[in-house]
Amino acid sequence: MKNDNTYLFDRSLSYRERGILATMLAMPPGWRYELEELVGLSATGRGDVIMAVKRLKAAGYVRTEGGHTSWASTPVLKGKVAA
């Protein structure tokens, strides 16, 4: 799947959320993110990353698996897992 960049223009997302999603989509196909890995890639705090991923999930851009403090996520574009 070609990297669709329409999410960059989704005005319902903050620049932080768009940046996190762009980072996730820049990785190789099938890459899964752990919470602490995303926090380590960001200059923002853990709480900000958690909130951004929750908003991306609510907007349909990310699927998460796991529990309250430990989860993995997969970026999704237009209802399909990004590849």
C-alpha cells in the first residue's frame, strides 16, 4: 500500500498526533509499537503520547492490543492496516 498522506491534513488531529502517526507509518511494514518505544521516540512526556495514541485510536488511525499500561499499536489508513 502506498503511504497515503491524507491524515496530515485531517484537521481533527493535532500536530502532535499527526507527528506520532507519521513516525509510525515511516517504519517498515508490520512494525508494532510498544508504549515505551513511542515515548522514547518523542520529546513529549509519556502522558502526552498516551493521550495522542488514544485520540488516534478514537479517530480510527490506530489499533491497540493489550492492557491498561502496556499495549502495542498498529497504524491504520482508510480502514486498512498500513503496509
